[in-house]
Amino acid sequence: MILSQIFLMTLLLGPIVWGSRNWFTYKGTSLSNNSSLGNTMINSAVLYALAFNIIFFIQELFLVLGKKALGLEALLYHNNHNWVGEHQMTSLMQGSGALAIFLTGLICLAVFHFIRNSRSIWKLLILWLAFHGLVQSIPQVMIASLKPETDVGEALVGYLKLSESTLIILAAICMVSVALICSWFSKLLLEFNAEEVDFSNPKDKFRYIRHIAVGAAVIGSIFVIPFRIFPWSQAMTPFIVFVFSIPWTWSAAAVSKPVRRNMSKVNEKIYWSPIVCLVLLLIFFRLVLAPGVTF
């Protein structure tokens, strides 16, 4: 358990150490330009919020479908679910949601590489879906060793009876995986760069990531709050995901070289279509999912 806590703290503190090193390394470097990236940040924030809510919904949906497959009556909410009845494999099916979003993340990543040269702003949604599919699922395996009462904990500890040593190995693999995945996504996000950004300058890279990833994730997490269902502790979930992932994406920005330039429309202006989609999704969550849907 102590090792799992160390892995968790490393995941949280690693980007702080890396970021401090970057500050000392590049503090004498000046930005090559001061052009506005406000449109980039707002567009990315809306798409980030859309992706977060879609991935979280998929997780809860497959938790419900897993119970339904066992013959139980299940009730689906946005960020929760419930069921009536008992089955010996219920605890195993508690891991079905995390597995579903992990596979969704891999599928979206494959789709992203297929459309990598597209200029559409929706390409960024696919990338954020891949990001959330992975970073919302993998840490759940690491946390299972610390909190066996969590969904994945019930599957790994409660049903599969994995030993403590096995859980520690899985936690170590998950810690390294999250750090590497988030660092790699830094390079993928830099590909959306605006034409005037000079990526031979590391501070320009940090600045672009600060808008398309860090600032967008903060704003996007705020956008997620109205989607959550009481208790209000549920509103902390998007910020917990942020703390585990986005700092690694920011810290790794200077490492990504050379960067491909796949110019995207996400930098050009604020688009209303993603905003409309986010509002429609909120209405669906509040009017349909908040009361609950029986399966």
C-alpha cells in the first residue's frame, strides 16, 4: 500500500519537478511573439468539456449494461448508476465501465491518426476523447490497490482476488503509462499550432500548450460542473482528472521536437457548433439522465 501511495505522489509531483527544471532551463529565453490564442483556448475548452462528459457517460452506460447482462435491473444516471438484485459476478462487472472507456480511448486515438491531416475543429474533439478515455480509466487501476471499494477495486480485489504484489506492479505500470501518455499528447496537441507560433522556441511551445491544454482544461472542467449530479463532491471529478494528467502535458511541451504542422481551424475563431452541442448535451443530462433511465 505504501508503494502505491508513493506511485500516486510521484504522478502528482513529477510534473512540478519537471516544470521547475524547465523554468530554470528556459528562463532566459524570450517569446518570439505575443499573438492572441484566446480563440484556441475557448474552442479547446468546449471540446474538452464535451469529451469529458461523453467519456464519463460511456463509463456509466457500460457499468449498467454489465449489470443488465447478468439479468439485474439497472438504473443509469450521468455520473452514477444503481441496480436491483444480486449476482455472484456483480463485483466483476464493476470494472466494465473502466474497460469500456479504455477501449474507447484507443479507438478514438486510431481515428485521430486516420484524420490527422484534417483541418476540422472536430479533430480536436476526437483527440480529447482519446485523452479522457485513457486518463479516466488507467488511474482507476492504480487507485484500486488503495481503495478496494472503488468500481475497479471491486473487480480486481473483490472478485479476481489479485494479490497485493500484483496490484503494486499494476500501479507502477499505470503510473508510468499515465505520465508517458500525457507527455505524448503534448506533441499531438502542438500539431494544432497556429501558423505564427515559432516552435523552435521552447517558450512558444509552452505558451501554446498553456492555451490549448492547461487553460482549456481549467475552463473545460468548470463547464463540466453543471453536468454533475448531487452531492456536489461529484463536481470535483473533472479537477481530479486535471491534476493527474494535464501538468504532465504542459511539462513535456519542450521535449516535442520536431513538431508536425497540421494547421487546424481551432485557432481561427470561436465556433458556435461545439457550444451548441455542449448545451444540448447538458439538456439531455438534466432532463433525461438526472431522473434516471431504467434498463
